[in-house]
Amino acid sequence: EVVLTQSPATLYVSPGERATLSCRTSQSVSSGLAWYQQKPGQPPRLLIYDASTRATGIPARFSGSGSGTEFTLTISSLQSEDFAMYYCQQYNNWPPITFGQGTKLDIK
Amino acid sequence: EVQLVGSGGHLVQPGGSLRLSCAASGFTFRTYWMTWVRQTPGKGLEWVASIKEDGSEKYYVDSVKGRFIISRDNAESSVHLQMNSLRADDTAVYYCARGHYGMDQWGQGARVTVSS
């Protein structure tokens, strides 16, 4: 099973600043990685798939990068609606599909 | 508009059974894998099961193998999760989702509580 480790657990950033979230996998997943945003009481929302492809309707301020075992989600200029939980998910080596434990993006 | 509407969540005793359903609309259901993902209170996301477009392949997380069954009805555009021998650690919100790689549409979630 591929274990995903997200860091940091909580990230404090001011509105308008850049946020950088990390996801590390226990073995290579090539580019088979997705990022999701989740707000309280809502289901997850797909942001990025195949490590760097934005999902339909996702603003350009969200970008994904990386391959192999190291991945990054960058939000270039934080808006108020971006403060939420973020999860990475791998699907290259499945089953099982696995998720990271999440990073909470909080207002500084 | 794409919609996934989940139903069937309930309070059930340990050892009991429950069937979750997810009704899909707004897209060609038969051309997509479908997946169930659960989330325990205050915790993260856990993949539960996925089923191929035609139902010919099904995959499960180890902790539910032999207890849960995923199925689909392409004529009705629905996916189901039959959960048997339920345990306290199955307590979660269960989401149906479209796809299994990048899951791009999600239902609103069905709450399952396993408790005596």
C-alpha cells in the first residue's frame, strides 16, 4: 500500500499570499496523483489530477507539480474561500487507492 | 447538471446490514467507474470500493473485503454499497463519487452510525 504523507498538518497564510502544500508518497506513483479541497459539511472537490492538470472550473491560481514521490499544490494568491482542508490521493498503484491525512489551510 | 444523490444512511447495530444507494443524473453513467469513499468524524478520507463501467471489475479496501459488496445498475444509473457484518469502525459518512482516478463529482454523503 502506498502511504501518503502531507505536510504541514496546518498551514497559516495571509490572504493574498502564496500557499505551498506538500504530499510525499512512500513509493513512486509516477504522475498518478490528485488534489482535493474540502470545506466543513461538504464533499471533497477535485482540484488537480495527473499531478498537474486542473479539473474543470478550477481557477488558475491553483497549480500542481511533481512526479514520482514528491508533489506540491500551490495556491498563488489566497482568496478567503480557499481556507479549507486539502487532501492528496494516489491512484497509480491501486488497489488500494490511498489518501493523505490532509493539510488544513488556515488564516494567519 | 451532474448530480449524485446518496441515500440509505442510518443507525444500525453492530453485526447488522445496510444498503447505500447513489442515484446519478446529468451524465452518461455507464461510461464511468464509480467509487465509494468514507470519512470518519474529524478524520480523513478512506477509499472503500470501486466498480468498473460495466460492473465486470470490483475492488475493495482490505478492511471491508468479504463484508461489503459494490454493485451498479446502468439502466437505472445507480450504484450501491451493500454493507454486512457492520462494525463500530465502519461508522462514517459515505460518499459516492464519479471515477476512481481523479474523482470529479461527489454525492453529498450518507451518514452511517454503527452502535448498540
